[in-house]
Amino acid sequence: MTSNIAESINVANKDARELPVMRLLEYMTNLLLQWNNKNRKSAMETSIELGEKYDKLLRENLIASEQMTVRPTTDQLYTMLERVRRNIVCLEKGTCSCEKFHMDELPCPHAWAILKNQQLKPGQYCSFYYKKDKLLSTYEFPVNPMLDESLWVIPTEVMEDVVLPPKERRNAGRPRKERLNPASEKESKRAFSCSVCGQGGHNRKTCRNRPK
């Protein structure tokens, strides 16, 4: 759905792009080897139910859940009041009107307030991909390091194959290194919101939603 993974790798190998193809591939192999080993060790050393990264996000949402009022409609549907702002949370579907609950598949601050209120454990409302056993299975297969070039066994048909440069004519000027930002990332006019009620279009001096 997005190019986030490709863009992350592009940033990581920015310094290696000028290398010849074989050296670039070797650089990428070593990079993936380091990432895989680091994530595997991180998953092995954690003593909590979730991976370290996701446990940190969960704790941050817990802190943000303070000072919220819980109004149950059913045992699965709740209205959350945060100052004058209202959010609807459905535990059964794992959704919240703030959209963070079902997008992150991790309890948002509004869902966290309900879990505390109802004395429910947050683990059952987190994606199973964030659990320790799934993280371990993701990184259990090692990335094999490359042998020294002098030890490579290259088939004869590969050695005799002639690879020609592409026929397309290269555009004039230096090749572009920076990516083109999509319309969704282009800078827009800064939107101001009220520090009292959180709504846009006015500030705290002209706010009509001040609690009485």
C-alpha cells in the first residue's frame, strides 16, 4: 500500500549508491545481516509480552490516557470524553474514532482508559505480530554472509555471457538523488487549533467551548 520500506532502505544505502553493482549488493547483504541479527537479539532478550518497540508505544499511550472520562454504552461500546472532545471506542472490533486503535492494532489512549476502567489486559487487543514469539519467528532465519570473491564458483555459461549497457539514452544533467515527494507529503498551510478544546478555526482567546 505504501513505499515506506523501500524509502527506508534508500536512506540507509544513500552512501553506497555510487559503488559498482557487486559492491552495492555486498553492502546491502551486510546491512540486512546486521538488521536481522539486531532484531533477533532484541526479541530474544525481551522479558515482556510485546516487542520492546511496541511495549514502549503502549506505555506512552497509557500515560496519555490519564484524565479521560469513560461512559459505557454496552460492555463493548464506549464513549470517551477528553475535555470537550468525544471519541467512540468499540473493543469488539478494535476501533476508535481517532483511528489509531485499528490502524496501529495497538490500544490507543482512549482504548487504554477503558481497559483500565474495566480491569482488562491490553495484550489481547494488540496485534499478534507484535508478540515476542512472532518477532522471534520473523528473524529466526539468518542472512548468510558472502564468501570472499576468490572462493566463488561461477558457472561457465555465466562467465562467458556478455552483458551490454542499456540502449536507452541517458537524460542530460546529473541523475536525481532525492526522491519526488507525493502530493500527500507536500507542505500545506499550517493549521492552528485551540489549546482549550483542540478544534481548529480559532484560538483560546476566542474559544466558545470553555468549560463553565
